[in-house]
Amino acid sequence: MPQRFTVRPFQLRDLPRILQIEVASFGADAYDRNLFAEYARISPRLFLVAAPSSGKPRRVCGYSISLVLPKGDRAELVSLALDPAFLGSGAADSLMRSTLRRFRLRRVSRLTLTVKISNLRALRFYQKYGFRKLRRAPAYYEDGADGILMSLAL
Ligand SMILES: CC(C)(COP(=O)(O)OP(=O)(O)OC[C@H]1O[C@@H](n2cnc3c(N)ncnc32)[C@H](O)[C@@H]1OP(=O)(O)O)[C@@H](O)C(=O)NCCC(=O)NCCS
């Protein structure tokens, strides 16, 4: 039977676990503690974590952060990552479905994100949800890599 995941808003006590997941996922590009605390402050209802619904351990295995932009009908998916042991588990789907549901309830009409051009797995994941490639964002990342701006109409 496929594993099930519970999605809930981030709490400050999740921070050490989120930092572990972040470093395992992004290495040198990892966000730091202060940035996560800042996202928790400015977007508390859209900083979400996922954990297995049953079995042990039930600790957090992934997170997503999104923001509603000032115009109100647009939003940005800032980051999404899983503990590498949970890749392909469905945890990212639970986070994405919960994020999209929250945006539809708030009548957000468009969600954008930027993904590293070399991150084929994430690109594929977003395309599965209907995100379309809009354009290249040259040297978007600190290491000089290009990003791809993607967009989803809700
Ligand atoms: C992005 C992420 C959250 C997606 O979660 P996931 O569990 O890997 O997603 P899924 O396995 O459901 O989907 C990934 C898709 O890529 C495919 N895939 C797997 N490995 C791949 C690879 N090396 N190259 C291309 N596609 C790949 C999978 O088959 C799947 O496609 P399918 O559903 O059509 O078969 C996860 O990969 C992750 O945490 N990556 C590290 C952090 C990251 O890069 N975050 C995104 C920042 S923008």
C-alpha cells in the first residue's frame, strides 16, 4: 500500500529537521536558519511540512514554502524539498496538492517558481502538475547556473 503523509504548517521546533533536509537536498545552495525563520514569519500558513501519517519514525520528511505576492492573485513557490530517503515516496505530491488547494481557496490564479536548469527531476515533477516553462533566467543561482521560470494557471 502506498505510504500516506500528513501535511501541516511549519512550527519552530521543526527547524533543525528542515535544516537537515535542506543541506541534504541543496548542499552549498542551502537556505540558512535565518531565512527559514523569516519565511515562517512572513508566510506562516504557506510554509508546510510533511510527515508519514503512520509507522515509525513519523518525523518530518519534507517541506514546501510559498508566498502570496502583493497583488494578491499571484503566488510564488519558493522552495520544496524532501529528505533524499523519501524521493519518489509521494510526500512531494502531498505537499504540492495541499499547497495548490490552499491557493485555490484563496483565489490565487497563477503560481510561479524558478528551478535550476540541471534539476531534471524537479522539472519533471512540476510538469506533472501542469507547470509550463516560461523563460530562462540567466545566472539566477549563486553558482552562475541558469534557472527556468515556470508558471501554473490555477
Ligand atoms: C523536487 C522533489 C521535491 C520532487 O519529489 P520526488 O519525490 O522526487 O518527485 P516524484 O518522484 O513524484 O516525481 C519526479 C519525476 O521525475 C522523474 N525522475 C526521477 N529521477 C529523475 C531523473 N534523474 N531525471 C529526470 N526525471 C527523473 C520521476 O520518474 C518522476 O516522474 P514521473 O512521475 O513522470 O515518473 C524532490 O525530487 C526533491 O526534494 N529534490 C531535491 C530538492 C529540489 O531539487 N527541490 C526543487 C527545487 S526547485
